Amino acid sequence: MLRIKELREDNDIKQAEIAKFLGIQQNSYSQIENEKNTIQIDHLIKLASFYKTSTDYILGLTDEIKPYPKKK
């Protein structure tokens, strides 16, 4: 279960805005959000950075929304 829809709605962002940020069409992003298409790894990483969370949180592997600490 991807959490990208929840994150987007919590931040009052439209699908078209996120799609533009990722460099894809809005309908392609909608299919990812509705899990009718898989998310590309580079898009997953961009979204984690954008929302300041981890890819594990987006993928539903953890409930911890805080991102991992950066490497020193």
C-alpha cells in the first residue's frame, strides 16, 4: 500500500503538481497513486525527499514518518 495519496492530500497538493514535479503526466501519476501502475524507483526517491520522509514509509514498511538520519 503506497502512502503517496495520503501524503499529497495532507499537504494540500494536486496530482498535477506532483506529476509535474516528477516529469510525468497527471494520468500516469493517478495510476501510480491508485496502484494501477508501479512506481519507478527514481520517482519514489524524489517523493521521499519532497515529503521529507523515507521510502519505507511511502511503501508502508514502517509507520515512522521521520526520514532516516543523513550519512555523515
